[in-house]
Amino acid sequence: MEKTIILQSVITCPICGHRQEETMPTDACQYFYECSSCKTRLKPKEGDCCVYCSYGTVKCPPMQLGTSCCS
């Protein structure tokens, strides 16, 4: 049985609290993300592979599949 991959994730800026739904890439990790509200450039927390794993409501596709990410 195949796992269903969720591609939509809501990123919450830790600086201003702005929330934005984004579509995650399936072929690469997104290491940087600019908040559309306060323009802060986010990067993953230590130990996380991408901004979705750190600030998103859903982990990135490779992590959802239980495979190693792009680190």
C-alpha cells in the first residue's frame, strides 16, 4: 500500500506569526524561506532538513515517506 504524500504545508513565521500555505517541492529540500509579511529569511532549525520540517504543519515529502532528506 502506497503512502499518500501531502504537498501542502502552512509555514508559520516564528518572528511575526504570519501563516502562509505553500506547496512543497517533491524533488528538493527548501532550505530558505522568506516570510511574506516581515521579510525574515527563515532557515531550518538545527537537526531539521528544511523549513517545512521546522516551521510547517506537514513535514517534507521525503520525511513523510520515512526516507532520508537532502541533508
